[in-house]
Amino acid sequence: MDIVLRLLVAGALAIDAVVHLQLASYYQTAVPAGIGQGNLFRIEATVAILVGLYLLLRGSRPAYAAAVLAAGGGVLVVLLYRYVNVPAFGPFPAMYEPVWYFQKSLSAVAEAAGAILALIGFVWPRRRVRKPHPRSAPATRG
């Protein structure tokens, strides 16, 4: 069950990364004093890739927590900038975009699904393999 869950979350993060990498060049504008939306998309994609790999390799609670943060944070940001006109602040540009289109919808759905599945993986009880302590091993008769 755990490997299937890890593959599903990593797949959702991969979709998120691919969409953000594909769209990054379209959103990169000259921002002399800031980061630029295209660069933010590239950062989002990099985080999604790294967290997906971490989750695939480890499958630990911290890996699932990182996946919840990466995917959940992504869906929260896309919803915020879809419905709220947040002005530019600090190095971050104004990214208000009150429309849905295929890639944006695909990314949001993948992020939401990834966050939910990662949360399930985070709270899912783990089976622990306990090794007997050397002192508690039964004595053998000789």
C-alpha cells in the first residue's frame, strides 16, 4: 500500500513540476528588482521534483510532510492568486490571474490530489519491525 501511495503522490508532484516548467517562460517578465513569476514557477517545479524523489526514496513521515507542504502550498497559492488580487510585495510580483485554463487546472488538481494523498501517507500508521534486544533473547540450553 505504501509504495502505491508514494507513486501516486510523486506522480502528482511530477505533473505539477512539468506544468510549471512548461509555463515558466511564458510568465517570465523583466523584473529588475524582483524574482519574476517565471522564476517562481521554476522554483516550484524544482521543489516538486526534489520532494517527489525524497518521498520515493524514503517514504518516511518527514517525506510525506514535505509532500503535503509542497503540494498543499502550491494549490493554496494558485487558488489565492486566482481569486484575490494580491499586489506585488518585496521581490514577489503581482500574479493575479482570474481565469482557469487547462494547464492551470491540471496543476491545481494534481497539487490538491497530491496534498490529500500525502496527508493520508503522513497519518497512516507504520508497521515497525522490531529487532529483539540481545539481552532479552531467550537463553539456549547447551
